[in-house]
Amino acid sequence: MGVRLLLASAFIVIALLLVIAIILLTVRPGAPSGEAETETTHRLEIGSVKACELIVVVDNNPDEGLETAWGVSILARTSSGTILFDTGPDPGVLERNMRRLGIDPSEIDFVVISHGHYDHVGGLSYIARVRPGITVYVPAGMGSPIGSGLKIMRIENTTKLAEGVAVIGQLRGPPAEQALAINVEGRGLVILVGCSHPGVVRIVEKAAKDLGVKPYLVLGGFHMAGASPERCRRVVEGLLDLGIEKISPIHCSGDTIRSILAQEYPENY
């Protein structure tokens, strides 16, 4: 009889301890009982610019009057400054194309590099020569050397660079890759991508989430050369689902996605 009482008491104590443990695990200190917890997203407020002019300086797709080379470089002129996004593979091609386009290198305020592959950083030696000491923003995970005479700033997370201008923090491809976003009044985010190794849809999704602004245009390399028509359509639909209105694949994007856009989504191409 005494043993049965002791066992019953032990079971009661164990049950009470289990109830207390469950309560401590399910109710956070400071959170009202019965209320659902919500995830807080910290968005970066970057402001906006009134207008943005984009000039493709280097691309491997033929353009009358410009030299082609496997790589990409895009100039963005805004009221907050002029940004060079990537530099192509060759300093001579970058220099000659800038001259033909009437771009004075002294107008460039800073450079953003998407990732460390040669076809995006090869022209930096020209920039270092004509704009010594200029700030170059690179992904924190970028390990390859990019030359001397430049002020290198490594970026981990999405960061405001100027009013209405931000670097979208690196995603892993590999390699680590970042993008440039410009918030244009009345339009939304203009997003420049290098090769989109992590996926162009992922990059645009991160830009919209981190900045809390609807994306409007994405321009650059989509890394889809050789992709199937089905995959290309999935990417286009994924971008449209995020609110993108204009899709401009160049460099390593491949002819298939451009053909599909021209034939099936002409209003978005």
C-alpha cells in the first residue's frame, strides 16, 4: 500500500513538471498569452531618385558602333550620382566603348562589382588608371584580387550607397554575387545583375524584400545560356509574379529566353 502511494505521488510530480516545462517552452517572456507571434522584417529605407538613365557599355551581344566582348558593364546615371556596374573583361574595350558613348570617366562616382569573375572585373585596371582611389563595392565573399589603386569596400548585407541607391547583399551561387538596385519614383526598383549565379528570381525577390519596394525592371546577365524553353518560361513567370514589368536579359542570358520574351511576352521585353 505504501509503495503504491509513493508511486502515485511520483507520477503526479512528474506530470506537474512536464506541464510547467511545456508552458515555459511555448510562452515567451514578455509576449501576451494567446497572441500569435509575428516575424518582423527589417526593411532598409533608401529613398528614391526622380530618374535613372541606363547605358550598356560592354556586352557580348552585337551592338552597332560598340566593341563586343564576353562580359558586361552598365552605367547608371541618377540624381544621386553616376555608378558603373561591372567593368567587362578588358580595359581596352571598356575605354573605347566609353569614348564612343561619350562617357567621361571622371563622372563616375563609384563602382559596384557583382562578383569576381574576369568578365566583370577585367576593366577595373582602366578605372584605376583614370579614377585612382575611387570606391569599389564588392561582395564580402569575393576572394579574387582585382588590382591596386582602388578603395575596396566589401559588402555583406543589403546596404544603402546613396539616396535611392543600394547594393543588394550577396547571395551564394557559387560564387557570392550581389546586385545594384535603384528606386525610381513612380516606377519602382531598377535592378542590375551581373550573371545571376544564385538565380535572377532569387536576386529580385531579395531586393523587393530587403527594400520593401516593388521591382520594375531587371537588366543584366541571367546565366541561362542553353536553358530549356520550359525553364526560361518559369523564370519569366517568376519575375512577373514578383511585379517585374520589364525584363532585359543580356550577356550570359542566352537566345532562348530572349526569343520567348519577344514572341510571348513582348510587352515585358
